Amino acid sequence: MNNPSPHLGSSLDDFLREEGIFEQTRNQAVKEVIAWQLAQAMREQSLSKTRMAELLQTSRSQLDRLLDPTSDVTLSTLERAASLVGRKLSITLV
């Protein structure tokens, strides 16, 4: 019996690699998780966006970009934001 789909039984990672979008998809997922974790930490500490922007010495619109996983944010900005909510940004190469 012929397999109706060439991707049946393969992993999502394999499929994304075959489509040539693995790195892009993985990077987007990482950015979404970081943005979500920062927002969660802000909620846990009752930090408003306005107050967080003040602590970062930036504008509210800049903070919105930081929390938007589709925007391009530098690691140093993410590290500063994480530090302000008592977290540490950790990046590993595997």
C-alpha cells in the first residue's frame, strides 16, 4: 500500500526542514515564548506597561515592540527587560 502523504510518520521538525522554514519557525517560536514569559513576569509583579517602560528608560510603544514576537529585538534589550522582572535570559547552543 502506497503512503498517501510523504510526510506521514515524519516529525514536524523534518517537515519544516523539508519546506526550508525550520530556522525561521524555531526562531519565531523562541521569540513568542520570551515575549510571553516577560508579560507573565510583569503580571506576577503587577508591573504595568507604562511602569516597565519607565524602568527600561524607554517609551511605551518601544515596550510594545519588545513584547511583540514579530518585531526584531536585540538580545541586550531582552536581557535588560528580563533583569527588571527578576529573570535571566539564557541562550544555549546545542
